[in-house]
Amino acid sequence: MPSPYASRRQFLKQTAAASAAISAVSIVPRHVLGQGQVPPSEKVNIAAIGIGGMGYGDVKNFEKLANIVAICDVDERHIARAQKEWPAAKPHTDFRKMFDEQKNIDAVTIATPDHCHAAVTIMALKLGKHTHCQKPLTHTVYEARMVYEAAKAAKVATQMGNFGHASEGHRLICEMIWDGAIGPVREVHSWSNRHPDISQRAVPRPKDTPACPKELHWDLWLGPSPERPYHPCYHPFAWRGWWDFGSGVLGDIGCHEWSPIFKALKLGHPTTVEASSTHYNAPPEVTRETAPLASIIRYDFPADGDRAAVSLNWYDGGMRPPRPDELEPELRFGVDDGTLIVGDKGKIFNGRLIPETRRKAYGKPPKKLERSPGHYVEFINGCKGGKDRCGSDFVDHAAHLAEIVQLGNVAIKANRKIRWNPEKLECTGDADATALLRMPYRAGYSL
């Protein structure tokens, strides 16, 4: 049984009718509205920052909904490919210079590696640009707070790229929980058991220093992270398992699997977070460089109002929770990506009540949420002054979700239970763990 969210490949194909969902209203000249505001009758001018991999897919989804006026990537091979499809877009290799030089940008879509997300996002927000950024939105807990504050002040449309939030499955999970279909929720278990070839994990830094491709601006690729020599184990698309650049498997998938959970249960901050991983006996030259091959993380959220206390659990690298007795024996469990929600009166596995007899007897919950016109359409509508925030708006949802996800990585790195004080932004009584909440920034990059 697959996760209720479309895979990336499936999702990127489901956009043909998206532009029809944007309704044009009265014609208002752009100059009347000022910076950051786009008249509903005009197309939004979008700059794409990071156009390899998922970034390329984002631009393909926006191309019928908006004008692609700028493309920015530190790898000129990516730029060359993009210019063939969007020849009118002005090319750039440095997002800072792009913002200085090009003034016709209304919005940005950001799909750099994680370590650059916050630096680009906050600059865009401070300039009044509507901002779409891929998950996990930030690289650290501290950055998540800073993005939240910047987005709150900017008052522009924002959207994180956890596109499942716009799905029917996301809404049905929320509505089943609110309808009491499984009673008070006590436990949530999510996993992603992907092969380590997606990004190297549990390895030390390479010692060889091959030549950097002439098309790659390596210093710009490093961005705010500490200097190190180029190596193909980082780029392209190999950066995710390296702590200086990525956020491991949890950062990759956590914002997808947990989005409906945070919406449905209105989870705030955990009191404690504890992790165990295959790093437990690994040497520092491994643990300080890359994410572990496998990990288990437990967050404890206190009761809040009518909601019971909840334990939120994460598994990767082949780890998984106990198989529920209610699940039919022929169905796969604990492989790929998935979530099991455990309540006093039942369980939801990958968006469906189990067993199948229970699902059929229950039917569907009462509708309490409006349905989405689509992830990308939500963002464009927001740029044009739509009355509703995007479903994964930075202020209402995404920044907090990213903060909690990255807090799990702090527990992995600390290799012990941490007690979380969200008001002071610190791990109580643990200076070393608190130091992991943020990262140093190289000169020329700041929040």
C-alpha cells in the first residue's frame, strides 16, 4: 500500500490542468500595486534559483502559470539546459547579484541544497519577493526560526515544497482524526527506508581532490558552509547525506510524512527528543561528516487542551515499528516511505483505516477542509493576492515543521536525549547540543 502522497515523479506529471484553476479578475497595472504585489490579471515573474533535479521540475510546473524571467544556478551545465527551454530567462550564477541586477522579479522558487535554503529565502523575503522553497526549508533549527520571523514581517506569499499537503490524502487524514475515527491519537510512526546510494551516509570525508568541472562555480556552491575541496561525492545530487550540506533521510522525507500530522494534531513543541543510530560507535571523522546509515528518533509532545500526549517516532535505514496486527498479511509494511497513526480506537496506515473491513464500514469522514487547486496553483494564487495562505505557508506551518524535523537531527548528532526549551531556543542543560542548533556562516552569507 503506497503512501497517500504522490511520488515526485508522479507529482511532476500532474500539472496539465493547473493553469485553468487560476481565475483572472479585473485588470490592474503592475506599477499601481508596487513591489511584491502582482495584479490578478497578470502573470507572476518568477526567478528560479537552483534548476537541477527538483528545481528543474518546479520550473516545469510553474512555466504555464507564470513568466520565468530569471534562472540562477552555480552549475552552468544546468543553466545551459534551462536556457534551451526558457530562452527569455536571464541567466545568473550568484543569487545575490541576481537580486541586485534584475528588478522585474515578483517571486522566487528555491531548490538549492539544504545549506543554502535559508540564506536565499531570507534575502528574498527581505526584498519583498513571494517565496517558494523546497523542503526541508532550512538546514538548522535556528534558521527555521529566522525564516519564520522574516516571513511574518514580509507578508508575502510563501510555500514549502512538501507538495503532499495539497493532496486529497492529506485532507482525509486530518478529517478522519478530527472525526474521531481512531479515537485520541497516542503514537505516530513514520519511516523512509531508502537505499544509501541516494546519498552517501556513514562515511568520512574523501581525501582525494579531483579537479572541479570548469562549468561549476564551487565557491558559490559551498555558499555559507565551511570551505572544502570539490569532490563528485557532493555534487550533483549527492549532497544530502553530508551534514554540512544536507539533512539526511529525516530532512529529505520528514516534512512530507509529517505535514498532515502537524496539521491534524496541531503539534507544538516536544518536551524531549531522543535518537539512536548506527553512529553510536562510529569514529568522529564519520559522525561529524555524514548522517548515519540507520536511525530511530522519538519526540514526546505533551497533552494540549483536548489532545492527548503524543509520541512521534521516526525510522530510516531499514528500521521500522512493529507491524500492526490489523494489517492484512499480504500487504507490505515498513518499506519505502510510510506512516502509521495509532489511536485508542484504531489505526491509520498510509492514509487508510485498517483493516480493510474497518475502512469499508467507516466510509469517508465529513469534509471539513477546502480542497486544493494544486500545490503550485496555491502559490501563484497567493502571489496574486488570494485571500487564503498557501497550505504550507512558512508562518502557519512550514517553518515550525522544519524546526521540529531539524531538532531530530540535533538529537542524532548529540547521540542522547535532549530536553527542548523552545522559548530560550536551547537544549536545557546541554551546551553542546545547543551549539548544534545553528551553523557558522562564511563571509558574504548571512541571515
